[in-house]
Amino acid sequence: IDAYVRIYLPQEQYDDVLIPSELMGCHYKSAITQRNRWLVDHSNTIITYVKRDYGGAYMTKKYAERKGLTIIDLLSE
């Protein structure tokens, strides 16, 4: 995907904004988690910079590992 993936319509203007239909109307408390899972589900490689073993970024990284994605971990570089 060569676009800025959003969960809501942005106030700023971007050339390429993608709001997946699956995420339209999702509850705001789960919107970022669902967007991150959508990105993992539609990718074959992710780049991470996760400092802690808890939180949304950590959970997304673990989800990508379970899905078998290639993970480029910037902290281990």
C-alpha cells in the first residue's frame, strides 16, 4: 500500500489517503488496534520500533510474528 492509512477522515489534505471500508464505523477505542491489524493483514513486511513488552505497538508486532510476516526491527539494527 502506498498511502497514508487512516481510521478517520483527516482534516489535513494528503495526496493518497486510504480509509479501509472494514474500519468505517468501528468503535473509537479499538480503531487504532483494528487499523494496525488491517495493515498487518495486508502486508508481507513491517518495520518496528518497539521499546516495551506491552502496548499497542508490541501487540501489533506479536500479531505480525504469528502471521509470519518479515519484521525489520529498528531497535536490533
